Amino acid sequence: MTPIDPVELKRIRWRSRRGLLELDLVLERFLAQRFDALSPAQLAAYRELLDLPDNDFLDIVNGKADLDDAAQMEIVGILRAI
């Protein structure tokens, strides 16, 4: 397993800052509690989630919507549990 570039990790952390306070708070807790333990595959799925618009992402985190991608839903499950 190759180590993940520290600069890329900083970029992902920066992209985790969101415009919706509710979503920002969830992602802040996630970054503090679980982010550093993600596998490369989980990190890739999380990176894909960051491409979602804030409102859609919040609906998914709040359980109002789900995704078809199992890897992304694994990350969503972690976010919902925080």
C-alpha cells in the first residue's frame, strides 16, 4: 500500500469545509475522529462525495437520500454515525 501524499490530504481537508453549517459541523467531527483512519479506497470514496453540491450531500448525510455506490455509502454510514 502506497502512502497518501500529505499535500493531497490537506487539499481534501480544505475541500471538506462547506457552506452549510450543518454539513460543515458533521464533516468537522468526521475529520477529527475518523478521517486519519480511512483506507485509500475509503479516501477515494470520500473525495467523490466532496464533489456533491452541499444540499444534496446534506440530504444524504441526514438520511433523506441514498446513493447507489456501496463505497460512498460506507462513508455516508460513518458520517451518519458521528
